[in-house]
Amino acid sequence: MPYLDSPRLYNGVRLIDAPAPQNVLRLDLGALPLIEEINRTGIYLDVPQLRTLESEITEQLARLESEIEDMAGRKINPESRDQVAPLIFHDLALHPAGGIKLTKTGLESTVDEILCSVKHQHPIIPLILDHRELDKLKTTYTTPLPLQTWDDGRVRTTLSATKARTGRLASSDPNLQNVPVRTELGRRVRQAFTATPGKDTVLASIDYSQIEMVWAAELAQDAIMMDIFHTGADIHTRTALAMFRLPASAACCQGKNKSHGGGKCEAWNEFKMLYRLVAKTLGFGILYGVTPPGLVLQIAAAGGPPWTVQDTEKFISDWYSVYTAVYSWMEEQYARARRYEMVWTAFGRTRYIPEVKSPLRGVRNAGLRQAGNMPIQGTAGDLLKLAMAEVFQLVRYYQSFNDVICWPLLQVHDELMFELTKRIAEEFCESIVYIMENAVSLSIPVRASYVISDNWKDLK
């Protein structure tokens, strides 16, 4: 493979297809200039807008607390496991589809995924979930972010190239990589991050398309998955059609025909919720070593329909029956981890996983899940770092013009975000797309796209 160097030794054993570690050093050092620029620049925060949102959240929290108390017949702190668990599992006797999970201390777990799996069984559960979401938004974002804003109105995160064991970039103090995007109030937090007032600038986001799935197809050389990427089709839609043995017409217009229901095609929306969501959740879940009970919780947390463990066992089996080469590749990663106690990315980044030889089954299985996930997640992160070195050179070129603003603001998973003078935004983004798509030569297309707006919310 063109992105691999030479084999090396580990504990005296020749690792036939493991590349030399200097690849990783080059990747990390190459990305550092852009990382430092991001850390130094920061992103503008509209504090009054965030304060307004905080007031709304405070009012909604008070209303939810009153409704929960009326429904439960006593005062309940939705954030307290010790108060929520007796209510759910004893007073209401609700049964999570994946079974009751225990915490490390042996107590009944009430994490959001478990509550999502029983939210259809009693009306108090959605209220508790809403309260938790709002409380997290308030305590994590709307209250602390204004206090972390510098005198110039910007919030500066710290990106680290070495904190995450997969090699992905990690954001801290504050963490801006986890600002919610699925819920409306979460998106309003993003809306408060804007282009700098009075600068005639816009925000731009350039994002890899389904890059982890692309690497799964490439590393496994799965012919079916590779064909989907070659044709440019939506992999989750095609997966859903194959898994559930549906005709292509079941996906209707795939949301592309705006004449269907005024742009809201009911047939497509139903297909997305019942089938595509399952296929998408399962696809990424498999790359992370999902179990059938875990998949039940993940589908419920994503807003999908309730499924049983037996259903999800069949889903996983059907997925592997479609993408058989991915299954074989995953088994190879498990065998590699058992033999060497480590796995590596296509660029040579290693992760040591001694847990795979633990006598404790839970620890051992967790290690195997890491072994299956790290090569894909880490390779996707390495690819972005490879692109970032060339991106920095382009940024420096545009910054050489006195009348141009070209500021790198943030890196979130497979996305780079910039603040740009309006007149250069389109040509700059097209150049970045080209760099990202051509950072490495694969046997299938690597695709990226960009969105331009005046606030972060509208970049998704």
C-alpha cells in the first residue's frame, strides 16, 4: 500500500505489514504549526446571545423539575442516579431492552442510553432526559463559556496532538469538539460562535465525507463497500436496503426531490428513521466493537425505534453478511492484538493493548473492541494530520496579503473550521477540499465538502 513504509521488529518478532514509526513523527510535527495557529487564534463568541439562551434554559429546567415532581409524587433530582434508579427500576418497574446495566460499584446504571431505551414506557422518562440535556448545556457551555472568553471576545481551546491514544486531536479548556449538534438547543450554543463583528468575514467548514467508512473499505478491501464509494452512493442507504432486503424504491427520492411534500418526503423520512438510522448506527457501532445490547441502547439514543437484543443480533449478522471482507479484517485485528498486544494504523501509529491478555473477560473484551476500532479511527485522524501540514502552507500564503483574514479556528473530528474574508472564502475552501481529497492515494475516492456561513450552527 502506498502510504506504508517498511516493516520493523517488536519483541524480536517481525511485523510484516507494520510501517516504520518515523511516519507518525512526521505526521505530528507536520500538523503542529496549524494546531498552534488554532490555539492562538480562538473563535469569536457572542456572549449576549449565549446569556439569553442560558436564561431560557434556566426557565425550562425549573418547569421540568416541577413536572417531574408532580408525576413522580416526590421531589426527584434527575441528575442523581440514587434517586432516578429506584424510581425507574422499582417504583415504575421499567425494563430496558438490553437489560439492567450495573455501574462499576454494582449499582443500577441510569446513563442516558439506558433511559432512552425505556422512554416509550413512561412519560416521565423523556422529561428526565430533557432535564439532563438542558443541565449539561448550562453547566458545560452557557455558564462557563462566557467566563472563558478573552478580552477580544474570543474563546481559545487547547488542541493536543498526543492526548488521545488513537492519535486524534483532543480539545480541552474548554473542549469545543463536543458542542452538541443533534438537538435544537445544542445547535443554538453553536449559533453563538460567529464570525468576528466588523471584519467582513465568514466562517467556513471543510469536512471529510464518511472517512472512517472509507478507510474500513480501503483497509479491508471490501469489494461491495468499495463499489458504493466508487459510485458516490450513500453507504448507509445502500446498507439499509441490503440488510433489510428492500427494493431501491423503498428509499424513495432520498430527500433530493423537493417537490415531495414541499421538500419533506414522508416516505424518505420514514425510511431514514426505520432503516437508514439502524444501518448508520450499526455501521459505526461495528467499527467500535458494538455488542447487541449496546446497539439497542445506541439506536434508542439516536432517536430510532425500540428494538430487542434478538433484533440487533440479527442486524449485526446481516451487516457482516453484506460486508464479509470487513468481518475478516476485524478478525485479523483481534488476532494481531492477541499476538503482539498492539495494533497500528495504516501510517504506523501504534496502540498497545495489554488488556487483550487479561484473565478478566470484561477487560479482555474491552481491549478487543479497542483493537478493532483504533486502526480505523486512528488512520482517519492521521490522514487529517497529513493534510493539515499542507493546509498550513496555504493559510500562510493567504495571510501574506494585508487585506485578507485567513484564520484557522478549530478542528472537530474530520472537520477543519476557518474564519475568512468573504471575497476569498470560496476559492480558499475549494483549495482545502483539493488538499484533503488528495493528501493520500487510495483505491477508492476520498471526498470532502465545505459550507460557508456567518455562524457555526449553519455550518452543519
